[in-house]
Amino acid sequence: MPDFPPVPLTLEGSALLHQFFRFDWTRWRSCAEGERRQIAAEACDAMRALERSDNDAPVRTAIYSELGHKGDLIFVHFRDSFEALNQAELDLAQTRLFDFLTPTHSYVSVVELGLYESSRKTYEAAEAKGFEAHSAEWNAEIAASLARGAEAMKPRLFPAVPESKYVCFYPMDRRRGEQANWYMVPFAERQRMMHDHGMIGRRYGDQVKQIISGSIGMDDWEWGVDLFAEDPVVFKKLIYEMRFDEVSAVYGLFGQFYMGIRLPVEKLGMWLEGKL
């Protein structure tokens, strides 16, 4: 196809917000013990409402105790819309606990499934029907294909926050330099590389839950990556192995990495006392 579109199709799902905070321990310790207990109890009630819409609903907000100097707490919110995401942000801001939190970073994105494997077939099917690329008929054919895919992939597009003990989050780009520019590589070659890249992740599928979110036009990087696992060492093993893969070795650019330990709402009060 001489006018084969270079852009792979994608499916989008949950809106994501990652919030990173530093906690003002000095100010917290200066509060009277009774006031601290009251603030902690209020915060736990608010966090329970943020965590689930009801007792049987999937987890949609999770809190993590952050490791290292970059901050103290990480809040990860999954919602069905950006309006709901913003409301979660506002709800958190209404708590008195928020007065002790200083934002250090945030990241806005949307769960994304890249369709390199099926994009070519979808484009070729539209072309076989005689539809001109980007015509009304072509666009309708593509939209119908995406709708079928979205329904089939709904559990992956709108996931619950995994219950795993550890999280690793990092943003990333594809290189756009003079010597190596991902966006100038022919579609078929990118498709091959992404297939090989994905096979590495699949080998770790029983140890790591990976959620990729797109952030082009939403935040400073192009994608956000969340890794959830019971053993944090597996993050190192997976990412290290991927470094040797062509996609990462030649075209990958990475932002800061953030590590956190899951902090169940019922243990938030203990955390505020300096205990996990």
C-alpha cells in the first residue's frame, strides 16, 4: 500500500493520575496527639471512599510509601474519565492531611494498548474493500474495528489497581534524534521490533503486572509505565533484560524511576506514626 498510514492504531481506557508528595514530618510532630489522631481518622475515611466506590468494587486508588529522597507518598488513581480523575484530586485536597503534603511530581495519562500486530491487518482490510485512506468509508471501517477491539479488551483497558505489594513507575519516550528516530522507521520494522520487545515482557507475566499508559499531549513524556509485583527485584531483572532489546537500546529514553510499597488504607494511621 503506497499510502499505508505510519501511525499504529491504539485503544484507550482508564484515565490515570500519579501524585507524588513529600510529607511535613516536622509540622506533623508539632501537632497535639489528639489532633493527629483526628486528622488520621478523617484521612482514612476519605481514602476508603477514594479507594473503592463500594465495598465490592475494584480498587481504583492506591497509596504507596515511597522509597528514597524523591518523596514520601505516592497516590495512584484509576478512573473512567478525566472529570472523575480531577474529582479524586479535589477530594484528596479537601482533607486536613493534605495540609501536610507538598507535591513533588505528578503524571497524567490514559491506559493504552498499542495495536502494532493488528493495525496492518485493519488497514489492509479497509484497502481491500476499495476504501481510500482517510476517506469517510475508511474512517468508519477503522472505527468499527477499534470498537470491536475495545469491547474484547475491556478488562485490560479498565483495570483495577493491582493488589501487589510493590510498584515501580517511570515515564519514557521514543528517541527522535538525528541518528536514531523512531518516528521515521518504517511501520513494518517498528512492528517487528515491538513484537520482539513485547515477548520479553510476556516472559515475566507471572511475576509482574504491567500497565502502559499514553501521555502524548497530556504530560511531558510520551508514555508512563507501571510495574506491580510482590518481589521488587523482578523490576530490575525485567528492565535490565529489556535494555538489551533493540527498542530500548536504540530508541528508548527514560525519565526518573519511582518505587513504592503498598500502604493499605487501614495502615495509614500506623504510617503516620512512623511504622509500616
